[in-house]
Amino acid sequence: MKPSDVIVEEKVEVVQKEEKPVAEKITIGELHLSGCTGCLVTLADNYEGLFKLLDDYADLVYALTLVDVRHVPEMDVCLVEGSCCLNDKISVEELKEAREKSKVLVAYGGCAAYGNITRFCRGGQWNQPGQEAFVPISEVVDVDLYIPSCPPCPQQVRNVAVMAYLLLRGNDEQKNLATAYLTPLMQLAQRGNEACGCDLMYDVINQGLCMGCGTCAGTCPVRAITMEYGKPNVNRDLCIKCGACYAQCPRSWFNFDVMNNYEGIMDAIKGAME
């Protein structure tokens, strides 16, 4: 018998991929009102982190340019970017509809939270000269949570998204950590829709609470705050009322729950993103 006549039977072992249970995702949407779209860009700037969030934890069901959906759907968390123009009937109706269809409504960025630079609008601008009344969204609907600054940093957006998931879908320990992390942002929403360099002067500096750390100056996006003789000085002409300085100042609010659970919170976020 020739070697070519020998038939060799090979056994092929089929390795089945282990099926892991998929966690129940939450649904997140982004409603764009009167703003520069910088907050939406910040959301996209999470890069690999955004893919991880969308793969494992959240479904993006509504967002300008990112999702091909024309009407506001039901969702767990709605990020509202931009202030609300009272002269625009559609904006007011969409904001109220988003409030009705979302479990958690978030003022996403300085315009939505505090009015930001849109507070200075007097109408006459191209291409909507009749629009002149822009207000923070909390003057139209109830808001559960603020993510201030202009725009918020990508890490803050990522952290809030992870903590929102743990709060809605996590175990008891994770829910406690998420509550500790999100509570200060909820307290900002309860405080009201006015926060700028002037509020920092009245509530912190003039009360002798400032420790000269310079956090307010470092977070101001328009450099309206400078450090002079170890204390911040606010240029009111440059201030755009985004609330970043007030929200980041460690003496404007102090939450022991965050400090006491800081390592656990960071470990939970790191573990979720791995």
C-alpha cells in the first residue's frame, strides 16, 4: 500500500465560547437645546471608554447627530444640553416631554444648569433674531442632577454614566457608592440655578472659608478668576456664569460621604471600565 493511500482521520474539537450573562443595560438620551454642542463633543471624547459604556452598560437611544431618532423616547437617564429658549415653542415642548419620559433628568453643562453665556443674549442674533429669552432648564421643569462646567470634562461624564448604571442596576453596596457619588450633584440641583464667580465671592471668600487652593481659577474656562495674594479675584466682565468655579470649590459644599468612600468609588469606576 502506498503512503498516499493511507487515510488519516483527524478529530477536530469544537471549543464552544463561554456564554456570559449580559447585564441589563440602562437607556440614555441627550436632548440638545440652545447651546454650542460642546457638551455633546465631550461625551464623544471618551473614546474607548464610550465604546465600553455602550457595549456593556448603556444604550444611547436619543442624541443629536449620533442617533437617527426624531422623537423623544422613553429612557432611564436624559442629558439635557443647552438652556431653554422660551420664545421657541418646540424647545419648551421637547424639554417637558423629556421630563415626562425620563426617570432621571440631568442638566448637562453650564448652559442647562445655570444659563451660562446664553444669559447675556438680547435677541437680534443671526439666524433667529426673535429669540431673546434663554433660561436654565430648571425654570421650566424639575431637574434631578447637575453636571456643571463649560463643558464638563469627559471623565466626569463617564463617572456619572457608570454611577447611574450602578444606582439603577447594581447590588446594595454599589448602590450605596453611587448614591454617595451622585448626592453632591443632586444637591447642586436643589440649590438653584444661579452660581458664578459672584456667588463664590459671597458664599466662600467673603465668609472667610477660602483656603487659597486655586481650584476655582484652574477650572474657569474663560480665565475670569485670577489668584492675587493667595486669594481668588473675579473679573465680572469676563464671567459667563457657567458655575464651574462654584461647583469645583471644595468649600462651597463638602460631602463626607464622597470623601469617606472615595477609594471604593474610584475602584468601582475602574473595575467597570476594565
